[in-house]
Amino acid sequence: MRVAMYYHNRDVRLEEMPVPAIGSGEILVKVMASGICGSDVMEWYRIKKAPLVLGHEIAGEIVETGEGVTRYKVGERVFVSHHVPCNTCHYCLRGYHTACETLHTTNYYPGGLAEYVRVPSLNVDRGVFHLPDGMTYEEGAFMEPLACVVRGQRIANLQPGQSVLILGSGISGILHLLLARTLGAGHIMATDVSEFRLRMAREFGADGVIPAGEDVPAMVREMNNGRLADLVIVCTGALSAFRQALQSVDRGGTVLCFATTEPGMDLPIPVNDFWRNEIRLMPSYGNSPLDAAAAIELLRHKRISVEKMITHRLPLEKTGLGFQLVAEGGKSLKVIIQPHGPALM
């Protein structure tokens, strides 16, 4: 089979690998749509494991099932989670599924940017979801990024009527914007360094957009009746955005670190100000099966519409171009790779 082998962001090669053989409890999935995530182009994180096949936002068709698999059948259309928790460890039992060691060590093989993936038995047990009738493979590929957004806003406890500031209007920022609107948020503002992405934020319903180089806290006050934001969501790894977040959150508010910086970067926290104003600073990583199930329902009922977010659809041999588009952050929002050609259903 063909795979897109990652060496670095500017070197992704079309190579050949054997179709994975499956064992007991496993399934083989024909990948029909695979999204390129912003985390795929975090070179400092990926290059130390290169060469490897990346891709963790997939939807496809089951083409083979192993012995003992009874819940899934050949021909069924599915979304597959790459990371799944054990559900029984100290962290899972406390609700911190994404801190689970099992979640950090599970994956399908070789990666979603391939024609086929082998899904291990643990992932089959708790990480495979049927695509609802009428849902396209492309929509299915959004389940993983949307599930991460669901988890972030769930643990941040977003409430109806609260004001929201989203720093970074890439795909994660736009998904946060749409979910916050769906959950009844009040005034929603978004920033970015790119005029294209600011325009996208406007088109997807932001009440106000702010160029990242401006005085963001001052403009938030101007747009939000003199107040800072109740919830600030950081969707970019730029350290300047984290600093803006600390300056833009209102008393009693929350800063949600949905993105991360490179390792070794420290962020000075105004501890006294946060203490006396009851401000929370919290991270959000990944998602759990609960969040994936919620994402499916949001997509099934069209509460979140994602088709217009797709700016590029590319064949597997053009995956290198896809990585360049995502890494450069220019006029692209979501890049979908189609390993077997276009297939909407």
C-alpha cells in the first residue's frame, strides 16, 4: 500500500509498505479521508520520531475483521480514535482520561496518512464509532479535532452568556468559535496574525476580530462593554498569545491553554492578580471516548457544520503540499487527504 512518510515538514515522501496484517480482536480500515492537524506540523515534536507515518483524524471503511470482533462488520463506515484510555487507572477513575498512560501509548498502525490502517483490539473496543447515515467521510475526519474542542470547553465550564476570546483562528480556533456559539456563549471575539483567517473567523460568526499585533486587551474591552473576556482560549503556540491571554481574562474568568509552546518556554504568571481575582489557568489535551461521542452528535445533527472549513482536498501523493499549507498558515484552514480519491459518502 501507499503511505505518506514524514521526514520533516518540507520532506514528506510517497512510499510503499505492506498492508498491515490484523490479529484477533483487530480490524483493518480503508482510509477514505484523513485530516492534517496543526500538531502534525509541530516539527520540534515530530522530527525526533521521524521517519514515520502521521495522521490521526481519519474516517474510512472496514475491509477486514479479526477473530472475535462482533460489533463491527466488513463494509461499515467508521471513525477511529488513535488514542484511547484504559478507563480503569487512577487518572481515568478521576476523570482525567487524557493523563492516562495507556492513552499516550495507544495508536493505530502505521498512521492515518496511508491507504489502510490496522486498528488494535483496545482501540476497537473503545475507539471505533459508526458514521451516521448521511455523514460524509470528510465530516467523520473532523470528529477527533471537534472532540478535543468539546473536552476543552467542557472542562473550562463555559456557560451561556459568557464572553469568549479565541487567540488564533486556525481550524481549532474556528471549531471553538462554533461550539461556543452552539453552547450559548455571549460575545465571541477572535484574533490572528493572518487577514485570511480573520476573515474566516468573521464568516463563521465571530462578533469581533482583532489583528494579533494590536492592543488585544484594550480592544476586547472596547468590544465587550468595558469588560475583559470570561473565557480566553489559546489556540496558537506563540508565546505572545499566552501573554495576551493573561492580560485579557476578566475577574472570575478562565484561561484555557488549548495549544502549547515549544518545550523549555516559561510563562510568567501574575500570581497575586490571579489569586485576588479568582482567575483559573488550565490546559486541555486530547479527548476521551465521551468527548468523541458528543462530537458525533454535534455533527450528526448539524449543530456544527464543517464542510466550509475544508479549503484543500488532496490525493495521498500531494501530502507534502498539504504539510506545507498547514505549516505556513496562509490561505488554508483544513486540509483533507484522500488516500483513495474523492469519496463523499
